[in-house]
Amino acid sequence: MKNYTKTITERPWLTILLIFLITVFFGWNLKNIKMDPDITSSLPKNIPAKLLYDRMNDIFPSRDFILIAVESDSLFSPANLQTLFKLTEDLESIPDVYSVMSPTNIKVIRGTEEGMEVKSILDAPPQNARQVEAYKQVLYHSDLPIENIISADQKMAGIMVFLKNTVKPEDAAAEVMAFVDNVDSELHIYITGKPILTLYLGRGMGRDMGVLFPMVLLLIVLMLFISFRNIRGVLLPLGVVLISVLWTIGLMAFLGIPISHSTNMLPILLASIAVADGIHILNNYLNKARPGTQPLQVTREVMQDLNKPVIITSVTTAFGFLALNASSIGSVGELGIFTAAGVIFAMFFSLTFIPAALVLLPLPKKALKQSKSRWMNRAVTAYAEFLISRKSWFAVAILLIVLLSVLGFPKIKLENNSIGNFPKTHPARVDYEHINAHFAGSTFLTVMVEGDSSGQLKEPRVLRDMAKMETFLNRQEHVGGTLSLADFIRRMNKVMHADSSTYDCIPADEETETGVEWIQENGRWIEKQITFKVPGRALIAQYLQLYEMSGKPDDFANLVDYKYKTGRINAFIDTESSGVLHTLHDAVRAYIRDHFNSARVELTGTSELFLAINDLVVKGQFYSILVSLILVILVTTILFRSLGSGLLNVVPLLFAMIFNFGFMGWAAVHLNIVTMLTSSIAIGVGVDYAVHLIHRYRVQDDHRAVAERVKRALEQAGVPILLNALTVGLGFAILSFSIFAGVKHMGILISIAMFTSCFGAVAILPVLFLYFGEKKNV
Amino acid sequence: MHRYFSQSALSGPVFKWMLTALLCVFIFTALPAQDLTGFQIMEKALNKSSWQDMSGEVTLILSNARGERRTRKIDMFSRKRTAEESDMLMRFKAPADVKGTAFLIIEKKDKDDERYLYLPAMRRVKRIASSGKGGNFMSSDFTYYDIGKPKLRDWTYKKLADEKIGKWDCYKLECLPADENIIKDTGYGKIIRWIRKDILMTVKSEYYDRVLRKWKTLQVPGMETIEGVWFQTDMKMNDVQNNHASEMRFTNLKVNQNIPAKFFTQRFLQRGR
């Protein structure tokens, strides 16, 4: 270590030049950084719902859709219908749009005297009141799936825009959104759907990045200036922060890892952590730099003192972050890996760039003022004496806090709701809520029905199961409507039997039909009624044949595959609340198990993806806490060469975590994909405080009384611990200025965790020493 | 089938809507005319003489972006009822679940064609509402318009520089719709045609949508003469916007066998043979 410092301090220019060159390399890579705000894309590939969701793109030409709604008190005026008609046509011609379903173009299956007619509801917009009435008559009385295209109060028209699956949904969403923004109309237009939300999420992330990072830098500058009142005291740690963030993001860009909803927070987290080592080094340097000393000499002394603690705290922090990989959510693991890399980068710069720069700079003119730290030191001494004399008060208070926190646990709600993440007035949320309040819903559950052979989806028993499944789904709360091939077959069966409601169903396996036959009687051909039996399968196949005679090649492509082997039922849901989705999921699963046996059935859709994330959040939470605790125990046990000390280290962390979850319970902060990160980060960063205190306690003379040793340890470690916690805690608190509720909550939680783990180190550990301190090896 | 047919004279122009394939020509009418205008070329191509009736077997192959296929086999009969109107009957042989269904089209000069489908499962004839010329022919990428014979004056023609398609010298025509209704009716904003100089048969076309994006391409890998009449016996229509393709192959083509008129009635449709 000494040699290493010697090398650095002997070749300061070379060191800085090398760092500069690598910085240029990563900086150059920054232009390649991509963004992937889609939360569901970080789901592991082996999750069945995700696997199937991806596979849907192989089977059907379109998967994701955008829901646009137009609102007016006089929706059915010829002028408004004209606008809607035009809007529908224009949307259809957007290249990334697969198909559009709106009140002006929905296909109507009409029964006619002699047969069946399939065509768009309108050829041209209605011109007068009479035509409007006729149009409304057809719209409302043709058994159409209008739940997502006309609101119950008749004031909103919905346009479902299905996106081609050959494009990235959010790119197509940007195209559709740009189009909608430019629509010149008096009507109020709303727009939502998963691709739109992902688009908004990306924009919000960009905004967060642009606002929060400068904020955290400003905060750092401010704290550094208050601490040092000295240019180098500000610039050197700030340099470490900037270079380590730049390297980390540059590395991500180099490896082709996009910025996700999780790694979006990385610069803020990293900046808050990266500044700490610099503070310690500068503080030490400015304390040691007295007139008559040489910069090289002072720097070497400082580094000799601090090399080890800087490495140890950085390594424990990095391990804490790496523990995030215990979660199987890809983006969370990436946050862990790259923040860990960033922490190590920061450590590296603190040990190279700062000493190299200090060697090159002349000694500061003024020595650091000591008055400020003197009153702080007096306060810490007073606190230590108070703690020693009132240790039982402390013990009781701590136990009460723990008890109260534990009581809050059952109140913790697991809730991943990407819409609740947006502020109440954000267009993403306003539009989503308005549309979902009036239509069937923009979230969908897909029931995939997979046959074993071609044509199985034409079997009456399969279609019957599907139709019953839809009836069941429509009875569930929050399910606003369903769509499947079975609807069309049912409708056709009715239309083909003179619109008789007896035939408003899927044909039976064998149907009795009446028809006519031409027979020759007395040399003349006459028509004669006959009754005969026919397989339902043949009926269905021939209905489809009839439909196809006037349809387009891909009319059913989004409902059933080309071979009629795999089909799907889409159920539209008006919420993303994981609680609701879970209940629905369980009910649907149970129904399938008991009632659907004509084909294999699997579930997917956006609702299933949200649920999968939810489940992973719970599992990830548990494992990442476990892994980070084990890592902390391991690292500190090795460091202190004592398992007891290693275990003791996690006590303040356990306290911080218990408080964290208690707080979440009582303050109704939901556990979700963002707030789940709190624990692991808190463990990695918060362990430093305990390390410092235990280290100080252990180095005190064994012969002194425990109380005396506790007092001295607090006096020596108290101020740095508090300053450290304050800097990091305030830095993390910047996250609470995010526009996203989840990130906000996490900023608050993690700031609190900094102070509670700090409290654990300066209150709980001393109390433990005071009660159990006689034992050796603590 | 043969016993229903007897020879009759060739007559009249125009079989308006079924199959450019069935457009036919006396091979000798093609003139080596360098200085023809686009309009004149099209006029000559359209005014070729034709057959009175014809029959054949059609294989219709639809394929989607994933390369999956749906294959239909059909027996087809057609007969000119008047100079400008024809009737057509198609009987499905495969796939099995639609075997026996039959499709009858009665062409009407000044109004929508009558289209009927016989469904053996119901033993009923169902009328199919006309979806206009722009409607898809049996759910394929061919529209009724594509397989029919275009009206000369529906389009304006611009002769582009001659090109070779394969080994054939071709005229290249840019056809633009004469008015808005044509666009509405056909869905096409522009068609480029390559017409063989020697026999005046279209060997390739490109279809553009109303905003002039390329939409479909037609290729004609197979052409045959049957009793001196040229037929497009293999046509491939490729929808480049939706990645869907349809191919029509004709075999066993016969012409002028004197198919009787009663062949093309609802009663016959239902009764079978």
C-alpha cells in the first residue's frame, strides 16, 4: 500500500494524464448510451408469463396497444363524427400501426335476408341527424365489443391503436403521440396504454437525470465549501464524483447496457457515496498541513492513514450493492453491479487522483479553522457522558422503537403501480385515470389457448370453453370487456340463424340443421325443407369461410394464428393495482383448472407482467437483505478477525432495517420495485458507521473501564460518522425531488436509513458495550 | 365435365373481373410499335379477343410473415353471359373442412356483382354482400379489382422508359387514377405495369396505396397459351406492407367447351352436379 502511494505521488502528472485518457474514452462512449424505461423488459426471461409475452410477438402480428379517447358533450354530432372518422383513417396510415379499432371503423357482422355481411360500420361519416341516428342504432345494437370504444355516458369515443410488433412499442408510441399532439381539433384528446406510459416514464427519467444530478452536485459543492472553505476542498472531491459517474455511465454505454428505471438513480446514489472518501482525505490533509511541511510529505502521511479505511468502507459498500443481484430483476441487478463499479472507481480516484493533485498543489495558505469542530467535539463528549449515565433510558427507548416498528410490519403493502408512480397532475396519470374510468381498461390479461394440432381452435368444445371463460372473466371486478375468436363465431352462428337468440352461442359438437334441398319431382326441380345432422366443426369452418369471402387475409390474425392452433382471449382491466390483479389471477387460474380442459391454457399480458414483478420484488427483497447481511458479516469478520465483531456490525443495520420497514408500514409507503432497493443500499452504505465505531472501541486500551472506552470511541469516531451520514443522507434525499413517487419514497427511506444506521452505531452499539462489554473479543 | 361442353366461337371483348391471368390475346395482335402512347398500349392490351367459356383447377396459397401457409384447391368454371358480363363458379376441394363449399359470382355491369356461397354444413346458399372492387378475393392479397380487367378510362397512362423483365422486352406504364372515386374504389393511388411487348400481357405490377407508399407487387412466373389464348397461369401477389403473400396457380385449363348457362345459378350451386 505504501509503495503504491509512493508510485502515485512520485508521478503525479502521469497519474492524472492516465486518468484523463481513460475518462476521454468513457466520455466518448457516453454518446452511445441508450434508455430502456420499460419496467417489464427487466423481467428475467425464464418467467413463464414473460416468456409467453415475448412469444406472443411470434404468433400474432400485434401485441401492445394504445388507447386514445376523444371527449365531447356532443360526441355524436356530424362534425365530431367526421373528426373521429378522419382521426381513425389517419391513425391507420401511421406506418408503425398495425390496425385501429374505433367507433367509426369497427367491423359489423350483420345478418341479412339471404346471408351475412361483414363490413366497417361506416363508409363515410354521417351527414345529418337521421344518418347519425341510424349509425347509433347499428353501433349499440349489433353485439359489438364496444366497451373500449364508447364510454357508458356516450361522451367519450375510444380508439384502440394496435402497434406492429416489429417496432419498439415506445418508439411507435412516440409516433402516435406526436400525431395526436398535432391534431387540430376542439375535442379533448386523452391517450394511454403501456407503450405510452413507458414513453412518459422515459421522459420523466430524462427530466430526473437532468434536474436531480445538478442538484446533488450543487449540494455537494455546498457541503464541501461549508466544510473546507477552500477551492481545492471543493474541486478535488467533486472531481472524484464527476469522473466516477462518468466512468460508470461510460462503462454501461460501452457494454451496451441501457439506462433503466433503476439505474436512472445511479448518478445520484454514486455521487453521494463517492464524495465521502474525498472528504476524509481532504479533512485529514488540511489538518496535517502546517507551515513548514512539504505537500509530498503531508500527502504520503495522509494516505498512509487513510488508504485502509477508504478501501474497507468502499469494499463493504460495493458488496452491499452487489447483493442487489440476489434479485432476479435484471435492472435491479444492473444497478447493483454498476454502482459497485462506480464505488470502486471512486475509491480508486480518491487514492490516486486526489493524492496526485495534492502533491502538485502548494500548501494552503490558511490552516483549517478548528473552532467549528471544537464545539462539535464538545457536543459529542456531552452526548457520550449522557449515554453512559442514562444507558437504561437508551435501552428502553431502543426497544420501544423496535417494538413499534415491528408492529408496523403487517401494514406494509406490496404495490407496484406504475401509474401511481406519476404525480396526480401528470398527463400520464390524468389521461390514464380518465380513460380507465370510462372504458373497459388499458391493462390486459391474455389467456393463451394452445391446441395440439392445426385447426383445434375451430373445435366447438375449445370455442365453447373460450366463450365460457369470457363470461367468467366479464363477471370479475375491474374486467371491462373481452375479445376473442369465440365472440365472432358466436355472433356468426346467431346471424346465420336469422338472428335467433337461441343460436347466440358456439355450435354444439353435433348440430341439427334445417335446410333446403332441390329434388326432382315429376320432372321438375323443387325446393324441399329437410332436417339433418352436421358436425359443429364443419359449421364453424364454413362460417369462417363465409367471413373470409369478404374479409381481409389478416382479419383474425390478432386473435388466432394462421393454423388455427393457438388463439387468445384478451381481457381488458381498468387498473394496474397489483392487489386487484392478484385476486383476478388466482380466480382465473382456479377457473381454468376446474373448467378449461379442451386445450392447454396459459396466462400472460401486461397484468401478468406486473404481477411477476411484484412477486420478484418480494423474493428479491428477502434474498438481497440476506445476501448483503452475510457479505457484511463476512467482510467485517475478516477485517476485525473476529466473528463477534462481524456480527456486532450488523446490529445497527438490523435496527435501521426494522425501522425502515416499520416506517413503511406506518407511513403507508408501498414496497415496490424501487423502494425494495432501500435495504441493500442502506446496508452497504450504513455499515461504514458501525465499522468506524467498533474499530475505535477496539483500539482503546483494554485495561480501561468499558464506560471510558465507549466515551473515547464516541469522541474519536462520533463527528466523522455524523458528517458522513449527513452528507450521504442529504445526497440521497435529493431523490425525493424526483417526479416519480417510488423514487421519492426511496430517497426519503434511504435518507432515514442513513440516520438510523448512524444512530445504531452511536447509540445501540455503545449501549451494548456498556451492558455486555466485560466479555473479551467484542 | 366434358360432356357439358361443346365448341363455340370465340367472341366479344372483356371478361371484366376474373383474373388478369385470363386476359388473353391473339398473339399476332402485338405490333412492334415503338411510338405507341401509354394509353394506346393499354388499349391494345385490354382489347384483345377472348374465350367464351373456360374451366380449370386453381391452387390458392396464402402465406403470412412467418412463412405459414394456407392452401386451397378449387375447381373453377367461367362463362361470358353478355359481352361485358361473366359468371363464375368455384367449388372447393380442399381443405377438408370446407370441401364442397361453392362460390358463385354473377357479374353485373352497372351495379354490384352478386356473390353467393353455398355452405354444405347448412345446405344453404348465402348471399355475400359485395365489398366493392377493392374487397379481397377469398381473403387473399388479390382484390376483385386485381383479378379483373381494369376499365381503360379509369386511369391515365404515362409511358416510362422500356425495361426488360427476365428475357422479355416490356413497356413500362405508370397508371394514375383518373379521379378520387377510383382511389376510393380500388385503394390504389398508383400502379406501375410492365407489359410484354410481344404478347401484350402484364408480367409484373407494382401497386401503391393512396398516400403512394408501395403496397403490393405482382409477379407472373407462369404464362401459357391454351388453344392460342394466353393465360397467366402463376401469379404471385406480395403485400410488402403487411408481409403477406398470395399465389394463384392454374392447371388443366380448358377453353370454349360450351358450359351451359344453368351452371351459374343458385340452384346448381346448391345441387352440385
